[in-house]
Amino acid sequence: MKRARHGQNDPMERQIEWALCPGEFIYDRAGFSFVSGLEKVAADVQKLIPAEPARAVALCEAFLAGCHAKAEQLDDSSGNFGMFVRDLICTWIKARQAAGVGQPLFETPRAKPCIRPPRASCARSTNWL
């Protein structure tokens, strides 16, 4: 991630790290409050999109990397963390679009195999991608 002025990390990065509680296992009974804390930080990142989209992209990427690492340190039986990550990916895409970063993510060759048609029966008759 790019450094802020004077060689310091972005202050939002510290908030992200603090919210992710690195090294601490999160049990399912604590999952809701844990995810609520993550959602507050994500809302602050989302507020940056109109004014500082490039910064929001970098913060989303740092947040997603932290979530990837945290996935090994929590019990997500309730699915709250997974839903949070899904929403964070949507925020990242919106930030990329606002920043004008490259082609839309769904048009990249790497993303095409990841996109699946809906489970409805009409998916059989539709030519997906």
C-alpha cells in the first residue's frame, strides 16, 4: 500500500488492523460484535470513495488481505464474516470504478471463470459469459 505523507501508514490502515484483532481467535458467539466493528471501519472507507477513490481502493485491498488472513482465525458458522467480505468486495469494486482503475473487474479474463449463473432453471437456456 502507498505510504501517506512523511512515510507513515494511512491512519485508516491502523483502524483496519485494530478491528481485525490479528492473532486473536474469534469464536462464533463473538462473531456478530466482531463483524459489527468491521462494518463500522468499512463504512468509513466507503465514505472516502467520492473524494479519494484511489485511497479507498488501496484501503479496500488492505482490508481484504487482512480478512483473508483472519479467515483462519475465526469460527464463521453464522456466516456473518462471509457476508461482510462479500459487501467489502462490492465496496472495492465501486471504489475501483470511481478511481477509473482498469477495466471492470467482471470483464477481466481471470474473473470470468469465477462468475457463475444463478441457480434458477433459466440458467440452462442462457448463454453465460
